[in-house]
Amino acid sequence: MAEVPNAQRMWRKSSVSGATECVEIAPDAAGVLIRDSKRPEGGLIPVATGAWTALIGDIKTGRITPA
């Protein structure tokens, strides 16, 4: 599978992001990518599908809370 350039990914901003502190995610073949919107071409954090699903589940159930 060919690598998708960051500019062509479907980035979504966190609903709890501030005006200058934005976290964005985009689907990836192995899971999701996380980035800081102020650095769109660098500092990508890959997260496997299982780990992402577990994180979202823990947030939704209140097991962990976003800071």
C-alpha cells in the first residue's frame, strides 16, 4: 500500500482542543496517526488499532479522563 501524504489524510481535530492547542487524528492502515496541528508535517505518533480502541473505550467509560 502506498504511503498517503499528510496533506491528503482526513485529519480530525479533537473536540476538546483549544484555539492554539490542537490535537488531530487521521486513520492509517495500521490504526491512527496523532499530530499537533501546529506541526502538521512532523511529530506524527502512530497508534495501533487495538490500542486506540482501548483508549477510546477507557475514556468513554470514565476509566480515564482527558486532561
